[in-house]
Amino acid sequence: MTDDRPLAHSGEGLAAGEREQLVYVLENRLAPALEAAASAVREAERSLADAQDRLARAELAANSPYVSDPLIFMRRSVEEEVDALERKTTAKKIRTSYRFLLDRAVELAGAEVARFHDDQRAQHQERQEGVEACRAAEQRAAAALDEARQMQERVRASEQSARRGLQLLLDKLGPARP
């Protein structure tokens, strides 16, 4: 046999102050998860903004004006010095021309080594910070932000479920009867 009378009439209602205590407990127990969710969303928003800034800088750098290659001119200069050395006829001119050629060749060799290292660094930087790398990072950051927002909504839904449950409890138990 079931008792269809409301619980409040059976003497099992809420005690004075119990409602506030139940709300306080609900809010305190859910507060860490709500704050963690909000913090995750804020961090994801910052990451997306940073990724967008890096992408803008990478696109700006990719559109920088053309700069001529000084090595092309240095190589040609060394070739011309060799040609000039072939035309020299006196020992003094040959020695002077050779010293000048040697200086240019050493300068060119050092520039070639420096260029190789610069190219390697540029390739590494392009892989890490180039337009495509920044676009991919921005897409990952946008996806992470969407995921964080979805997680935050699930946390809020959990809180709302607890609040609905609390309201049902309060409605069913009602105030205590003396």
C-alpha cells in the first residue's frame, strides 16, 4: 500500500535553515569544477588569440619585399677576379691580383657557410613558425576552445541538474511542520 500524501504532511519536512544549508553545500561542491571549466575556457581563448597573432606575423613576414641575394654578386666577382688574374702579365700584378682574389674567395666561402646555416635556421623556423604551421596551430587552438566551451556547458548542465534535483527535494519535502 502506497502513501500518496505529500512528504511535508508526514512530519519529515525541512528543518529551519536546512534549505540554505543545502544550497550552500551544492554551490561549494560544484564551485571548483565551475571555476576549473571557466579557467580552461579562458586559457583556450588566450591560446587562440596567441595563435592568431603568430599567424598574422607569419603572413606579414611571408609578404615581405624581395631582397636581392648578395652571394650571386660575390660569386660573379670571384669569377671576374680569376679572369683578371689570367690577363696579368707582371709578377707584381699577378701577386696583387691573387691576394685580392684570395680575399674575395675567403669572403665568399664564409658567406656560403653562413648562408647554409641561415637557410637551415629559416627552414626550421618555417616548419615551426611559418604560415602553414601557424594556420595549423590556429586550427588546433580553435578546436581546443570549442572543446573547452563544450566541456564548460557540460559542467553547467551538471550544475543545473543538481539545482533541479535540489528544487525537487525542496518542493517534495517543503518546510518542516511543528
